[in-house]
Amino acid sequence: MVMSLVNRNVARILRNQTRKASAISVSSFVQQQQQQRQQEQSLRIKNYSTEALEHKYHEKLVQKAKAQGFESIDLLKENLKSEIEDKKRTLNRIDPLQELADYEQRMKMASNNAKMTQPRGPVDAAASPAPFKTLDSFLKLEKIKDLSKQEIEFLWRARWANNNQALNAVVPATVFDQMSKHFKAVPTFVLPLPREIKAEASDLQGNNANDSDSQGVELHYIQWQVAGPTTVHCIITSLAEYKLHKEYAKPHTTFQFHTDLAQDKRIVLMNGHVEKDVNVSLQDAQLLLLNIQRFYGAMGEETIPSKQRLQLLHDFGSGSTNFSVEKLISLAQSMDI
């Protein structure tokens, strides 16, 4: 990639030098051409003005206005204004998942790469879904509801102390409310994980053997689900597996948020686990959780990076053309809060 950038820069410099050498001799010609184009453009605008079109189709527009119950063309246009704007927005929408697929293709992140998360097969569609676990499954609510916040936090952390595949946290209710506002608006998102990409044999010809592995990213699909009155799940699947199995894709990591104590104690208890049969480490899950917090506003919305992350989140949710995978990766990897 470095050599490619150098080659492009050299080519750009050569082109600039050529332009400079010929600029004086052709400057008057360029000015004439620009003036001619401006005149032609002005003429086209005049010939194809809105007024000319309305005059040409006046009778048809009048008929359409009357057919729809409007007394004039102006009233018809005003009524159709919002419909036209909606159609423009729809036509301008992008498919974020297709954008991500295109990025993966460009980066040569093939699904058979050994260091990527491997698909495990879909969930059995015919099987009854397993009942979700509530806070009572881990700590008896009746026994802890009268304890202090500090005592509850101690018991919660002790509950997971011997589980090497588990994550836990005690989240202030105000922080969870902030996240909740955003995940209700954008319940699905994508986040990158750093990955070593094994180069293909054809790519290694003429390169140093030490360069056989390069740094890349693997994209993961985030889904928020309200499992019950006081239980919210955040499940994570590799994007490759989600595209393969859609709603039947098996998550490799699940975070559970329990809001039972949010009103009385102003805390939300969180526990998460990573499946054993996946090549996603606990550190990978921690990094994903960190970025879930950052993109969903848990760390505030006042700084420039936090505003950029939130904007990108909502650009993804709305299918805005402003969504960019490169920008996503940059903001996810940035140390700025």
C-alpha cells in the first residue's frame, strides 16, 4: 500500500509539473473555453426552465390538479412537495450492509481466512427459543433490593469472579438511559475488530516473507433486543455470519442489561459472555463493548469525537450517504473520547 501511495504521489507531481509548463501558453485558450461553457450553460437553463415546462404542460397539470381536487397548479405542487422530498430521500438512501460488503471485498477479507471469526451454522428455526435469564437468575431480587448500592455491586462482581468467559459491570441508570435513547432509534450497527490478515500466496511474490501478515479489521453486527420488561440484550455476530444466516445467525457474544434496580438504586446490572466455540477472545468482547458505549453515547455527547460517533451511528440507521466504513474504523480506533 505504501508503494502504491508513493507511485500515485509521483504521478501527481509529474502531472502538476506538466500543467505548470503549459499553463502560460494555454491560459487565454482556457479562459475562452470557460466563457463559452458558461454561455452554453446559461442558454440551457433558460431553454429548460421550470416556467417553460409548466407552460408546455399547462393543460395536463390543470387536469391533474382538478382530478385530485385542487383548484390550481400551485396548490397541487404544494401538496406534492412533501411526497417529492420523501421520494428523493428514499432514492438517495444507501444500504449500509452493502457498503460494508463492498469494503470487505476491497480489503480482501475472505471468510476462509483462518484468523477471522468462523461461521458456526444457523440457529435451528424449528426449535423453541430458550427462555431468557432475568436478574433473578443470578441474584435473588427479593434478597438484594434493600441493600445499598455498594453492597449490591460487591455481590454482583463476586457472582462472576470465577467465570473466565464472563464480563460484568454496574452501569449508572443515567448512562443507560442515554444509551437507551440511541439504541431505540438505531437498534442495529456494525463495529470493527482488529485482525491479522494472512496474505495470499500470489500477494507474497516479490515481497519480504516477514510481511506475510498485515493488519486489517473484521466487521461485527450489533443488535439490540428488548427481551423482557426489565431485560435488554445486546447480541453480537460477525457480519459474515449475519449475512450468511440473517436472523438465524448465532451470536458469539451477548450482553444482558438488567434494569430491575434502575428506579430505586439508580443502577443497571450488566453481564456478558463469550461463546466457547468461537475465536473471539474476552479482550475482543471488551473492545466491542467499549465501542458500543462510545458510539451509543454512554461517554457523553459534548466532545467533537463523541458527536462524530453519534452522527455516524444515526447515518447508518437512516441509510445516509454520509455513512463511511473508513470513517467508522477511524473513529472506532481513535483514542479520543
